[in-house]
Amino acid sequence: MNQHDQETTHFGFEQVPVGEKAGKVAEVFHSVAAKYDLMNDLMSLGIHRLWKRYTIELSGVRKGQRVLDIAGGTGDLTAKFAEIVGREGQVVLADINASMLEVGRRRLIDRGIIGNVEYAQANAEALPFPDNYFDAITIAFGLRNVTDKDRALASMYRVLKPGGRLLVLEFSKPVAPGLGPIYDQYSFKLLPLMGKLVADDPDSYRYLAESIRMHPDQQTLKGMMEAVGFERCDYHNLTGGIVALHRGFKF
């Protein structure tokens, strides 16, 4: 691999300098923050709520525990975890993007969810928390936007308690027969069109579609989790593999 290859990474289908990717991703999410929930409902026909409910079930989170919701954005998972852990527990909503974090904070406060939730503007590659700190960590639809995914997974492993588990919910590679071509048409034609009509922002939604295609497939991501130390790793294909929920444990 030559030096140029080492210094670039993908931003959607485009190659950009490694140091520029985080800023470009930030621009996308500053742009989409206000309409993020509406677009999620439209893009997934509301099914993202079922995917997240399944993530919560497999997280095994209980009363009194400490949970980290990375790339927590508008706070869907955080809200449910705050209810489960109760006053004795703690949930940290972390997002690298200030706009998304503020939308999430406002939404949770409006819903009366205060007291056991904290907010952190944090980069998943260098989480600002002590070792062995959280009982569970979730990252939903955020890992594909991280520049160095291996480094981020290692950072998550470090801050997870022994006995804790990581849940990664992310778009993945369709496995149902015939689904791939249909999904391609949806992603590259319909998604930017919806972005234009609803959010007046086709470019951001084109990036989101491209970033999904550049994300590692199910087996590759499982191997990446194992490589940084996670054990008993598995994954569950949801909606024909359009989304996969990966799980790994720290012992």
C-alpha cells in the first residue's frame, strides 16, 4: 500500500484525505439534524423503531446499570434505556455532532427524561470515559460514519466492563434473494429524491446511501469485533439483511 492510500479514506464513494472525513460527515449531520427523525421514518417506513426495540431487548440492560449510547443522535435508544435503568442507573448520550446532540437533548427534556441522562460530545475513536465503566454500549446507525472503525471498536471495548456487551445496529448487506437490486434502486434513486423533497438536501442523503454501501458486510464486521477482543460475537439479520444487529461480549 503506498503512502497516498494510507492517507485517504472513503466519504461515500469519494476518496478524501483522512483528516477531512470527520468534518465532511459533520456537515452532513448538521444539515440533516432538524429533519432526522422524520427522514428516518420515511426512509425505513417506520421499521427503524422495530430494529431499535430488538436492540434494546438483546442489550440485556437492567435497573441500576450504566449505559453508553454512542451516535445516540436524537435519543430514541437513550430514552428507553433511561426508563429501564431507573434513578439508580445512568445513561450517557454521546454524539460527535453538536447539532444532533442538541436535538437529542431537547427532545429528551421535552419528554421529561432528566436526572439519569448525561450528554457528551465525543469521538467514538477516543471515548472520554474510564476503563471498565459501562455495563452496555450501543451504537445505532453510527459506525459506518466513523473514519477508523477498528480504533472505535477498541475504544468501546476499553470502556466496557467485564461481563458487558456491545450492540452495533447498522445497515448491512441484503441476503434475501432478489432484494439487492431493489434496494439499490431505492437507495440511489428514491433516497436522494426524498432528501430533496423533504429536507431540500439531496446530497446529504446521497452520501448516506453511499456510506451504507461502503460499510463492512456482516461477517467482516464480526471479525473486526473479534480482532479487538470481543468474544461470543454474533449477528442477526433484520429485514432481509438490510440491517444487521451485531453483538459482542467482554470477559
